[in-house]
Amino acid sequence: MMRELEYFLSGKIKEECGVFGVFNVKEASTLVYYGLHSLQHRGQEGTGIAVSTGEKISREKGEGLVSEVFNSEKLDKLQGKMGIGHVRYSTSGGGGIENVQPILIRSHLGDFVIAHNGNIVNAKELKMQLEAKGSIFHTTSDSEIIGHLILREVGEFEEKLMKALNHLEGAFSFLIMNKDTMYVIRDKNGFRPLSMGKLEEGFVFSSESSAFEIVGAEYIRGLNPGEVLIVSKDRIESKQYTESTQNKMCAMEYIYFSRPDSSINNLNVHNSRRECGTILAKESPVEADIVIGVPDSSLSAAMGYSNFSGIPYEIGLIKNRYVGRTFIKPNQKQRERGVKMKLSAMEAVVKNKKIILVDDSIVRGTTSKHIIKLLKDAGAKEVHMRIASSPITNPCFYGVDTSTYSELISNTLNLKELTEYIGADTLNFLSLEGMYEGLGKNICTACFTGKYPTSMFSLLENLK
Ligand code: SF4
């Protein structure tokens, strides 16, 4: 099911986009296609690929899944040995084909294309300034801003780019490509992941390292905060667009977004989730017959909980993987049906059992409420809910739609009220200390703490 609909239906968090690029490889468009397939979980609204022959850039894009937008005919049109691609989730700027990336900028500098994962928090101010100076925007996406900033700076392309990046606040992993050079960029706070791999004589870049496997690339390293990799046929060079950096990887990348087979900052996602489940079991023990996880992102944490507690791990919920895309505008009834379409309780496993149900997070509480009802309807005697992250009490401004303050259930209900609302017998969250123990200290936890790692001025402007 389309993740946006899933969000409306079930109250889960919306994703933020993924980027994938290749340099100096045969059949670049086909490799980008496979890479984007592996990143499909990061965005399902639209996708695009741009490829360069060294002389000319061509681009194809469309709304929908990678497999719906591309076929061999379209990929054959994209000739060249370097290319970038994007899967979109419209966290900022809304949907529509014009916002599907890579964005193509035609200019006196020659054509260049942009693929962006993240959210520019000072987008409004920058756009106003740029429009006042005569820039004309062709999309409503904040990703186009970097293109206009580049055009307005002085110097050669690389110099312009380095200067332009210093105007941006917020989260960005960019792949920018002109006809002969690729620029691979990570923001100075390191919010979004971006990895580099090696493939024969060429290089591969991806939002998640798990996408390297499908194209046969070998993981080399993650980019550092503030790093710009310049890749052309003569050189691969690493520069910093700023020295003022911090490492604030989005905690939600570990908790929910990324695939378990990805590694971020040298920490495997499955292992980090499992560790959080282990700590959760230490912090919040409860007597039960079985431990189950909500598929897929909570299974690793459930394994960790089971392993530490000694309570058997079981498959209590089955995910229906073949739910088609639907565009019905959801009301409450459809939301409930949506959860039923997506998940089924295994009566043979859960009937008459005391269950520990592990999930990765609670946003609006609707998912938890429906899943607990599913389990109880299937005969579960008790459901003890354990959440492998802390309560989400603040919105995200860095490219993840964690809703508004009023929609975040942990903001409006205390633990006892929330337990009653979702219908659990008991409920507990992983502590903030537990999250740091499981995921390391170099993470952004602003949606759990309200302590934002960037200037509040831009964030407040963003809210207007
Ligand atoms: S506020 Fe939350 S979702 Fe947003 S980047 Fe920080 S940890 Fe991630």
C-alpha cells in the first residue's frame, strides 16, 4: 500500500525520499533503476532518472512506483555512463509531476539536475529573497532553491555550488549532476544518510547502503556532515562546504525508515533495533507467554526483547504484501478497514495468550489501537504494548512528516490515558537514555525532546 495512504489510514510516520547515483558504469540508467527499487520504501509518489553521456543530459520521470514509471523502452532512451535518480515523498511543496525529481535546471552554465532527500528549513525566506531578485520557480518543491542559489553566485560551477550550500539550513542529501561531473553532498548536521560504494571502475551513491547489494557494489563509507564529493573522469575529491558541522543523524532512520540491511554511520539498522528491544526488555519487563512485533520495522526490536526476556518470539501478525494502491479519501471507517487490509492476527498463535506487542513508535495512536483490537478479536488474553523508542511529542522540520503538535498523541495524553485509548493492558516506551544507548549519541532526537539542532528562527518561519 502506498505509504501516504498508510499514514492517513494508520497514523504512521511519512517517509522522506531517497536518492541513488552511479558514475562511470555501463548501463547507468538500468543500475539507477535497480537502486531506486531498493529505496522504494522511502517514497512512492513519484520517481525519475537523469543520465548524462558526458555531453548531454536526458531525463525521464513520472508519478507512481519505480516499476510503474519505467520500462525497458524508457530506460533505453537514457543513454550514458553517469546518472542520478530519486524516489519522492512530498514532505514539502506538495505532489504533482512538476515536483517529481531529478529537477532539471537549464541555464547559461549548461543543464544540471538535482535530486534531494530532506527538507530545507529556511526555504520560505530564501525563496522570497530569490524571487525578489527575479528568480522564477517552476516547482513548489524546496529542492529547486539550490538550483537558483547556484545560478546567482559568481565563479565556476563548483565555486558557485560551495557558496550556495552555505545559504541552506536544514536537512539535505543532494546528488547534483551537470554534463560531466557529479556532486554528492551531505548537510552540515548530517541529518540524512548518504553512502558511497565502488562498482568496478565506477562509483555508486545511495541514501541507504542496502541498495548497493542489488547492483553488486561494495560499500566504502558514509559521507561526513558538510562533505561535498566531486566526481568527474579526472578526479574524485572530497571537500567541506563548511567546517561548522555536527553529527545529528535522524534517530528515525534507525527506528523506522531505513531497511534493516542498511548501515548508517557504521551501525547496522537491524542490530540497532535489536539492541533497542533488548534495552526495552531490561527497562520494562512484564510477564507474558509470547513476544510479537509489528511487521516489518519492529521485528528486530521484538527479537531483542524476546532474547533478553527469555519469552518466546512468535509471528502473531501477518502483513498482506499485495494490497494494491488505492486513492479513496480515508474516513475513520476506511482507516480501520485499511489496517485490516494490511495486517491480520494469527489466531492459532495469539488465542488465549498473554502477549508482549513490540512496535517502533506511536504517532497518532490509531495504528496501535487497531492492532490491539485485531489481537483481542483473535482471542489474545492480554496485550502489553512496548515501544522501542521514546514518546514523539514534537514535529520534525527536517523532512519527516511527524504531524503537528496537536496530532501527536503523546502530546495530548499521559501514559495512563494513552494506555486506555489504545486498549492495551500495559504500555511502556523506551527511555531517552535507552535510545542513546542503543543508537549512539550522534543522533537527532528533536521529535522526542523538542531540542532542535538548528536555529529556531528558521523553524518558526517555516511554521507560518
Ligand atoms: S526531529 Fe525526529 S524525525 Fe526529524 S530528523 Fe530529528 S529525529 Fe528525525
